[in-house]
Amino acid sequence: MKTTHTTHFRSATAMKNIPDASVNLVVTSPPYPMIAMWDEALSGNDPAIKKALEENRGMDAFEFMHRHLDTIWDEVARVVTPSGFVAINMGDATRSIGGEFAIYPNHSRITMAMIAKGFTPLPEILWHKVSTSPNKFMGSGMLPAGAYITQEHEYILIFRNGGKRVFKNGPEKERRKASAIFWEERNRWYSDTWSDIHGIRQETGDKSIRQRSAAYPLELPLRLILMYSAQGDTVLDPFSGTGTTMQAAMVTGRHSVSYETEEGLAPLACERAHRAPELSHQICRDRFEGHQRFVKERLASGKTMKHTHSTWNLPVITAQEREMVLPLALAVTGDIVQFTAEHAPFTPETPIPRRTPDPESEKKEGTKRPGQMSLFD
Ligand SMILES: C[S@@+](CC[C@H](N)C(=O)[O-])C[C@H]1O[C@@H](n2cnc3c(N)ncnc32)[C@H](O)[C@@H]1O
């Protein structure tokens, strides 16, 4: 199987290259309104935002910034298939404007906007960002009553475009079966609180780009793609940044389309693409070995497992897991305009694929050690 991964360096306000009703899943993290680093990106050509901020009208600026995002949600509504999903990672913003401290509830505003566009809101995920830095106290410290709650979580808002997805008999149903996840993964991932995914350090040499990239950890789009789409589906990220969603789509056997205004992020996205084969092997192996450990512990505790996977000779809890395939990305070719990934089913005997050489990033990277990577970077 082959998948394609296209990136357009232009604004997602007009995603003309994407036909109507052609995207199965959107996974994204937009610039956060009222977080100062995004003021410029969200002001676009709208002087009203700058004026509102200058005149200390925080809630007006907040609303105007969301109206800009609304134009992109309109495009999202146009391109998502009936029964397709949208997963939006978003944090609320705290900010003092003209000496007045307030929370700007981005997640509520986006939820209402998506409902207005006809999406059905589904239970959301609270991403408790594990942080190694000490708690940041805001306000009057130890003295009541002027201290403020520290924001330690973000949201992953989930929407569906209409009713439940129906898979047709034949190849579509087969794809769905192949895309099953392990029972024990289901138990961990379909929880309304994720506390096991760390936020990440930014990773580019250019300070201004570093500050704007705000990449999320690979594990986040990876899980969402495995939870809400099938192999061979198309995933869109209208705010692709360093290409984390594209990389997650490559390692899970989905097509992807990305939009991004900052061309300076292209080398980082290319680097991600070329690392996909190695990463995908690591991810398949982690999932497979994780399941082996789960089986061992379960059987050791005296519990039984009724079913066996159809090719791995490995017990599974449910019949739904019997036909699951872990899709390995064997190779990635092409460039940032369009990459092609070649996939094959993972087997425990699969040899580790070599990193696809990318002459440009090789030159920049110098002496990076093979295998120097982490699933959570
Ligand atoms: C929070 S970052 C996304 C980071 C991304 N999830 C990653 O892991 O690298 C938001 C991105 O949206 C981009 N952006 C802002 N306005 C945009 C627009 N109108 N169309 C497309 N991209 C935009 C910014 O340049 C930034 O890279």
C-alpha cells in the first residue's frame, strides 16, 4: 500500500486544493487566541484586533481572533466527509489586559463555533500536560483572595460531522478490521483525561521559528488518528507547523494533507518525513511488545484470553482484534510538496528499515547517531 502526503504553504482560510467531503479526519492545533505570541498570526488583515488590544478591550480582541479562525472552521466543514471527525487541540489563555486579569475560554468559543457549523460535539479529552517545571503562581501568592488557578491542562475537542460512520461490506470493512487497536490500548486512550503525554521542547535553531512552532508531541496525533480513522483514510492538518500530524499519518498508513503559512518550517517537516520509517518500526514494535507483556501479565494472574490473532499466534481479548494489522512505513520518497510512503504489515520478524537519506538534512545534521530518536519528541 502507498499513501501520499501533501503540504501547501498557504493560508488554510481557502483550502482550494481539497475537494468537498474528501477528508475523513482533521487533527490540528491552531494558534491560540489571546496568547501573545499568536497575536500577529491571528490578526491577519484585520486592524480591529490590533485596535481592540491597544484600547484594552480584551474580550473584543478574543472574539475578533476567533472570527478569523471561524473562516478556517468553515473550510473544515466543507472538506470533512459525512461522519468524519475533527480533533482540535486547544488551550485557554490567561492574560492581563489594561491591568485586568482574565481567562479567555478558547475551548468554549471553538465548541460553540463548531456546533453552529453543524458538527456534533463528542466527549472531549483533558490533556494534563506533564511538566517538569515548578508550578507557576499567578496573582497574590499566599494571601487570599487574589491568587489565580494555574492552567496545567489543554483540551482535545472532538466533533463528528453527523451520525456514526458506516463501513460498506467488502474492502471498506476489511480496512476497518485491519485498523483495530488492542483492547488494552482502547482502555487507556478512550479516557477523558490524558496524563501520560508530555509536552515537548521546541526543536529548531531559529529562535523566532522555534517560538512560533509550538509543536505537539507525536503521540497526540498518533493516538487520535488510530482512534478516529481507518488505514487508507485521509487526515488533514490546516495548521501543520512542523508536520507532526503528517508524520503520524505516515506511520499509521493514512494519507495526509497539510496547510501552513510559515515556509521556514518546511525543513523540519521534511526531517520528520524522512524519520517516519524508523519511527514507524519503533512504534509497531512498541505496540506489539506492549501487547506481549500485557498477555504475559494477564495469563500469569490466572485470567484467560479467548481469542488468537489470525497471523501472530498471540492471544487477544476480543474477536475485533483478530485481523488487526500494524502498518509499517517501509520508505518515504518525494519532497515537502508531496511525499509518498510505502507500507507493509509489521511482523515480529520485520528487519529495522534504514533511514531514507535526505541529502539536505544530512548536510545540516552532521553527525547524528543512527537510532537517535524518541517516540515522544
Ligand atoms: C500551534 S502551531 C501548530 C504546531 C503543529 N501542531 C506541530 O506539531 O508542529 C500553529 C501553526 O499554524 C500556523 N498558521 C497560523 N495561521 C495559519 C493559517 N491561516 N493557515 C495555515 N497555517 C497557519 C502557524 O504558522 C503555526 O505553525
